[in-house]
Amino acid sequence: MPMRRSRFTPLAGIVLLPLLGISLFKAPEPEIVYRGSSEGVEQGVVVIRDSETFEEAVEPLSPDVGRPLPNLRKRTILRVVGQRPASGCSEAALTAVSTKNMSATVELQVRKPVDGCECPPAPSRSTAWLVSVSRAVRHATLVVDEVTLPCSEARGLAGPDGPVLLLEGSWDVEPGVRIASDPSVYAMMLNRLGVGDRGPEVDFDSQRVFAVTGRPRSNGCRRTLAVGNEIDDAGELVVTLEEIYPARGQVCAQMFSLPKVFVYGAPSSVTTARVVTTEKR
């Protein structure tokens, strides 16, 4: 079956509310405010109208929902979780959200390959979204449409086979991994690295960015090398860093250098990462 063109319309609705009689006004347009993933949550849509429900609903999402979100006194938020992919060539796409009176309709498209297509292993997580809609919305319905793709097109959904090193540099950040799943966070990373708008382009519809930071370097002999990276069987990015320290008795200039950072691009199905650190003296 040919793939139907993706859409995200209509993104507006009309709400009826009593206001000195009955009047009509245009409700705020639905807006995607978060895109990530979730593990162990069934496909569906949850209506969030208060902070307690919000905290419970976003707890299983990854990466953490850290940016400011719409005021729940003025907007309702929908948590939408897609079907867990059957293979690395499958995906769920949010194609439309519409509102009418106190109800919202969310449309998902499940894209999967024809039978017999050889694909990478399925990721362990499902794609998830948070969508801001009119405060009047109290109920939501999920409509799912399945589309079968030719193997050549479906394999394109899998993205690159492994992580790609986008750039490396230094910054004043604690050791560990930071994740960018949208352009604004990526732009902040590039600015902090002093790269500005000169950084590599990233398609956040199919990729995430992982910034892997090494340990602080306290003298001129300290070095940090990225010696390996892979996506393991669980779909997690694993980066191996080698921290090189001076040998005993080696004379080194006393200087403090900012920690090294290595920025990777990886398929959007990869939602977590860890660092394996080895030491060499």
C-alpha cells in the first residue's frame, strides 16, 4: 500500500462556551511541546489538566521534560504514546491533532515494512509526544492508521547504522551525557561550545544529539580520548572514553583545561546513553 502523505492539520478548533450568552471564538492551535520516548507505557492518549496528573504522566518519558511548558490553568496537555515498533524499520508518526468543543482527536500513523524485510532490532521504547491544546479540552480520542511500506523505504526509517561524531571541543560541564532532542537545546549546546550557527545540521525528525563530557584536566599532560562508540542490543548509545594521566615522576605544566566533549548524532530511536571510562597512565 503506498504511504499516505503525512499531515499535521487541522491544528485549530472551535469551542462553544457561555459568555454573556453563547458566543464563538477560535481555540488556540494545538502545539507539540515535547517529543521523546517512553518504555513500558501502552499506546494511547492521556488528558492532563492539573500538575499532579502532569508529574505522573511525564515520569516515564525520556529525556526528562525540562523546558517550561504551557500554564495548566490556561491550556490542557495531551500525552500521546505510539505503538512500540515491531522492528527497527517501523515507526509511529503523529500526523494530526484537532479539537472541537471539549474533545480532541489525535491521529497516529504506524509505518511498517512489508513481510520478509530484513531490519535492525526493534528499539525498546515507543515514541511519545506532549501536545498543548485548548483548556476547554477534557476528552481525547486516538485514531491509528497503519501503512505498509516497501522494504527500501522502510529501511530508511532506521536512520544511520550507528552514531556519528559531529564535533568535539571543550566546555565547563560536569562529566556525563547530555541529550538534545530538539533544535533549541542543540543550539544552546553549540553556543556554549563557542560554535554558534557553524555547527553541523541535524534532522531532529530522525536523529538526536548526545554530548559526552570527560573528566576535568588538571595539568598539561592530561588528555581525554574517545576510543569507541556503539549502539548496543538494548538500543542504548555506549561511548568509551580513555582518560590519560601522567606517569609517576613525569613533569607536567600546572594548568587547568576545560573537560573535553564529544558530540554525537544517533537515530531518534536511541533515547539513552552511558559512558564507559578507562584510565591510562
